[in-house]
Amino acid sequence: MKYLVCVKQAPDTAELPKVKAEEAASGELSIQLVVNPWDEHALESAIQSSEDYGGSVGVITVGGEKAIDALRSGLAMGCAEATLIEDTEADAWGVATLLAAAIEQMGDVDLVFTGQLTVDGNSGMVPIALARKLGWPVLTGVAKIIEVTDDSIVVERVVGEARLTVKTQAPAVLSVIKEIGEPRYPTFIKIRKAARVKIPTLTASDLGVDAPAPVVQMDNYRKPPARDAHVQLFDNASDLVDALLAEKVL
Amino acid sequence: MDFAFITEHEMVQKTVRDFAEKEIRPVIGEYDREHKYPHFLLPKMAELGVMGICIPVRYGGAGMDYISLGIVSEALEWADASVRETIAVHLALNAMTVFQWGTEEQKQRLLAPLATGAKVGCFGLTESGAGSDVAALKATARKDGDDYILDGEKMWITLADVADYLLVFAKTDPAKKHRGITAFMLERGMAGLSTGAIEDKMGVWASNTGWIAMNAVRVPARNRIGEEGEGFKVAMSALDNARYTVAAGASGGIRAVMEASLRYSQERETFGKKIAEHQLVQQMLAKMALNYDIATLLWQRVGWLKNQGVRNTRETSQAKWFATEAAWEAASDAVQIHGAYGFSAEYGVERYLRNAKGAAIYEGTTQIHQLLQATYALGWRRDKPLRCELPAYDPEYWQE
């Protein structure tokens, strides 16, 4: 079984409040970049599955040169190989196009894991668009891997308040939620190796596709209004309940 | 000159800072209050590779360099000094001493289990009447056939009750004073060896501090580290390594109280404005920022020298002296900035103040380091080559 985890280098959420709207619009962020936290869960679940059921795990990303750091993190956690697709312009559909071309070129990928969202784009579209491009089934909201066989996978999905046990044929695309498992710490021995690996870089032309032009244009970046937090004391519970009802908290 | 970390340093820093934030910070306050040693951290740190980070892979370590050891020390003390102390003692004082002075057989037999974390080490030099004055130690070792018989007591020993391997120093020839000291590796379970805890410390409550009693402990000669009479040099070289981790750790302590102070001073208001807008508070914040950078540059210089295989006793002493005093001042100022909340345990900065004092005493008091620096400056002190130097970092050899 060959697993492939799609990751993204994303802003550290602890530093997001520092980002100015103009900075976000330019795409040049001066804050710390980290592996998208949801993708760390995808890495963990793929690596754990390979340990439980056999197989190897690769990691792939679409981005600029800095995105290599995200790939090295995946290698340090336990991935065997990494691939960078160099493109800094692609939107979610473009990313899916490039990833699909790379996966078809690899030819031996059985299961693709992604995080449910990225903390910057928040669209959750890439796994779905990728499955559409590949013509593979997609399972979203995956909370647990129950079983992996040579040609299928059984997972638990969370859909609203329901939990579904679903089996699908491989190859397939899965997007996971945080419940699937806490990401492991990379060991220092693996860090040392990951830091020195030469990571292959591909472009759209290497993959035989046209660099997809963005179909989504972002034309207005602004920060959310500051929340009006204040403390209010009530003389009795009834007034408190009325206030909560008025604010639609209850 | 290049001050930038290489990729693996950045990755180690991120990993160990994450580890400190998620695994240590949330619980260490409780261990501190209850005076409990966090045993649960040992296997976790072993799994990461912390217990032997700068030991070659062939001896069970992670095969990283000495700067990585500093990075780990800084991050651990950001969470709590007691956890950094574990690495200073287990790795810098014990395992690295076997790496530097041990025979190949000792490296295979003693160092490998230490580096993997299968065994924990401690360092028994100090006695009730012999701290900075090492030559005054009273413990004795008498040759008996192929063994030595050790008698005496050690005090203020970090990890005394936790360690499996206890590196102790005793006089094989008392008449020769410091030239008559020899180092031995004792193993938990040897007849006549006992340990116990020392309570009622001012700080590092989550650390295990204790005593070692040796009552005719029979130690095979193959557990002697270095030659007979070489123990003083063995001990001093071990202290060079540990003082490096203390210095790097202290910079982590400064970072912790600086972060807390920056946060609190921008929340708390007095006289109609944030206290960060008061210039006397800014002065304390500025001093913390400056001292953090100085302390960091000093320990990183030592890490670089160690990587080159260059003797660094003078530079290590400077780093340890400066960083531990700066950590004490930063923690004191952090308590001041936090006011009454700083004086209470609620915000945790008082824990850093209590912990910081110990570091200005152990591994050579501030005054000992001042004397050392004066003798270097006056030209009265020159470091002579040792029979066994700490090996320079060699990526190829380290990782084979």
C-alpha cells in the first residue's frame, strides 16, 4: 500500500493576528510558517496506517521554496519520500490539478491523505477537487482508520452529529479531522536525515499540464472587526437568561 | 561569520519547543508544587532522542552536534529548570564524560544505554564539606585485587534517587589532594550503595536532589573512568559540558519570564494606561531582551567551539556566569512587573525566580566564575591539553 499525504506550509495561527490585510493580499507573509496543523494529523494517520497495515508513505506539496520545510517535517515524522511541486499562484482548483498530475505520474499511489482544511484558505476544497480530477472516491471528515487491506479501506466518518463506518475501494482520497490522532514528535535521528535529503522539485511542465490560472480572485482583504468583549454583572439569574436569549447564546 | 541556524537546528528547536509547550508546561507547575519528580518525561525524552542528542549513533545517540544540545537545554528550561537539570546531569555530566574519557569497551557497555535513555546517569562530586573546593572531598577508593572499595558520602546530587549509573569521585591517594582523585561508575544495586532525597530546597522542586552513601562498595576496575589520579581533570571537563547546558538553559528561563512579562504588561492597566507604557517597566523589559540576546550569543559561541573541538573552559564559564545571573535578575523583574500576582504562584513567574537562584550556585558559584575570569584576564591561568579531549563534531563519524 502506497500512501501519499498532501501538506501545505501555512501561517502559524498564533501569529495570524499580526498579519496586516495588505500583507495577506500580497501573499508575502513575514510571520512564521508551519505545516498546516490539519495536515499534521493527516501525516500522523497515514504513517500510523503504514505501521499498522504495511506500506510506505510519501509527502507532497504545492508551493514555493519555503514549502520544502513542510516536506522536511513530514520526512522527520516518518515519510519515506517527498516531492515539491513549485507553484505559488495556484488556487485550490489549480493545486488539485497539479497534485492529480503528479499522482498520475507516480502511478502507484493507493491512498491520498489530506487535512480537512488549511488554516489560511479554509475552503476544504482541495481533497474533493483532487478526487474529482483523479476520478477516485473521496471520504471527508475521517476520524478513524478501522482497517486497510490491499485494495480497500474502512474508516469512521463524522458527519454533523452522526458517525458512519464506510468502506471504499482503493485508490481513494481521504480528508481527516483532528480526532484521528495527535501528530507524533519527529525524532532527532529522523530530523537529522530529513534535514539533509535532497527533495525533488517538479513544475507544471514536468507534469505535462498547463499551469492552471486561478479561477478564484481575492479582491478585498480586511481584518475581522475587533470583538466587543466586556464584563456585565446581573442581579439575578432571570436577567442573565434574558440577556443570553437576546444574544442568541441560548 | 554566519549566525543563522542550519535546517536541522531549526527543526530540533521547533520540535523540542513544541514538546516543552505540550508535554511539560501544562503539568510541571503541579509537580513543582507537590515536590514530585516527573518520571513520565524520561521515556518521552528518550524517544525523541534528547537523552543522547550529541552522542554518535554508534553509541546509541541521535548523532547531532553540541549546538543542538544547547537548543534542547534552552527549550527545556523555558518550561522548567528541573527538566533541563535532568539533561545537564544525565547527559552532560555523566554520558558525555564516558564519551570523552571512557575506553571503547566502556562506551559500548556504559555509554550506549545512557544515550538511548535505557539507563539514567548522575554525577557525584559534591560532599557536605566539598563543593567548589573539590580537593577537599573525603570519599575514598582503596584498591583490592581487581576491584576498588569505595567509602564516603555525596551531597546535593541531582537524580541521586533516579539514576542507574552514578559517576562518583573518590580519593585513591589522599596525600596527593586533587591529583589523588579518581572517577568511578557505580551501578544501582551494588552492595553498600544507597541514596536518598534532600527536601526543603528553595527551588527546582520538581527535580530530584539527594545524597549518595557508599559503605564499602566494591566497584570493578573496569568501571574506573580515566586513569587513577585523573579524576579532577575528568570532573572539571564534565563541568565544562554541564555549565554549557546551564548557560543555555538559563537563557530559556529568561525567555520564559520575558514572554510572561511582555504579555502581562500589555494587559494590566494602572493610572489609565497599560503598564507597558510606563518607562520604568519598559526599562525592565528592555534589560530582559538585551540579556536574552547576550546569554544566547555566549552559549552559542561555546556550542560552536565544542563543534570545532576547541577547549572552551573560559568561554563556558563566562556564559554560565552571565546567563545564570541574568536569569535571576529577569525573574526578579518579572515578579516585580506582575506585582502581587507575581508574588503569588498564580502566574508562575515566582517559580522561575526560585529556580534561578540554584543555577547561580551549582556548577561553580558566580564567585568561582568571577575568580576564573580574573585569572584568565591576568594571564595567570592557561588551559593545558587534556589526555582525552571532548571529540569535535564530525557529521560523518557521528552518524555512521
